[in-house]
Amino acid sequence: MSQHDDKRRRLLGRLSRQFAYTAPVLALVAGGAVLQATADDTSTEAGFAAVTEATLLLASNHAAAEGEAEGEAEAEGEAEGEAEGEAEGEAEGEAEGEAEGEAEGEAEGEAEGEAEGEAEAQSSAAVQRPDDYTPGYSETDANPQELLARGEELYYDTSLSTNGLSCASCHGSDGQDEGYKATFEQPFPHRVAMASDQFGMPEVHADEMVQVCMVAPMEAEPLEWEGEALQSLSAYMVEVQRRFAGAPHDL
């Protein structure tokens, strides 16, 4: 036996004693090649099985398999971590988006509500009697005939509106008295649905009802409060209300 073969035999014997049958991965690399033992070489020391070429190759394959498994486990861990991170990020983003959306919606709703309230208040102010206003007609007594005659002319006057309507367009001509609710049977002031629904006014006087009609269906500016047109139309509407209710009137 040559000195070289003796060294190799002793080396294989030591490897057998260290790792036995449950040896971990063993790959001896020398000059890029795996050091292999021949099938005939065995170890007789301490009763351990000899490390053979098959043993080394099995250990090498086992090590490669364990390495691949560890690599796959690490890759799965990284993938799970990335997925969890993305899920958490999306959940946080959605929560923040919902919170921002709710806050913006509430702010917009409040702003719209305030704007609508201000617009309604401004519109109501345009059709409600001013504090320093004194009407030039009566809702309880008779009104002058010249006032009623002028009021009848204006009742049919389409130039008062911006859309070609007149009072008669909605309420009829020649004493037909159309388009009034049952509440119109009550003397002024009384409830008018349009004034209540659109301007929040529980009841109106005759001149306020005329102003509501000017602003809403006729789409025009309110008449001058103490002007001849408003006083004449208001006096005429008092008599129309009396006629509608079946009460004595001057028309």
C-alpha cells in the first residue's frame, strides 16, 4: 500500500467516526471536484461504518436538498412578509381614504347646508314685509275701486315676469280662480303652500303672497314694497280671496 493510499484511508476513517450514519452535509471540494472514496475502502476503527463514495454522494445530495428547502422557506417567508406588508398598507390606505372621504363629505354637507340656509334666508327676506313697512291697502275693510281696477290690469300683465307669465297664467282669468289650495278660503294672513315650502313662511299677507309669486313662478324681482303696483295687486288679491271663499267682495 502506498503512502498516499494510507493517508486517504486514515482520512476516511476519521470522517466515519465523526459523522457515522447520521452525518450532516459533507462535500469535500478540491480543485473544483468532489473528493470521492472508492467503494472498496472501509473503516475498521471503533466499529464505525466506512465512508464510501456512495456515502459522500448521499451526504452531498442531502445537503443540497436541505439548502434548497431552507432557500424555499426563506423565500416563502419573504413573500409572506411582503404580502402582509402590502395588505396592511392597503388596509391603512383604505381606512385613511374612508376617514378623509367622510370628513370631506361632512364638511361639504355642512357647507351646502349653510349655503342653502343663507340662500333661503335671503329669499325669505326678499318676500317678507320689512319692519318699517306700512301697507297701503286693507285686508279687513273695503279697498278703493281705483286700486282694484289697477290691480286687475296688473293681474294680466306678463311684463311683470321674466318668463312670460302673469298672475292669470296660474290662477285663471274672468273669475275662474284656479290653482288655489283650500287654505286660500281663509282670510289673510293664511298659509300658502309655496311660501311655506320654498321660503319657510308659515303664513303670508296678501302683499307677501304677491312677492312670493313674483320671485318664484314669475322669476322676477320683488315689487317695490310701498309702490303702486304692489299695493294695487295686493288689494285685488284680497277681493279674489273673498270671492274664492264665497264671501262678499267688490269685484
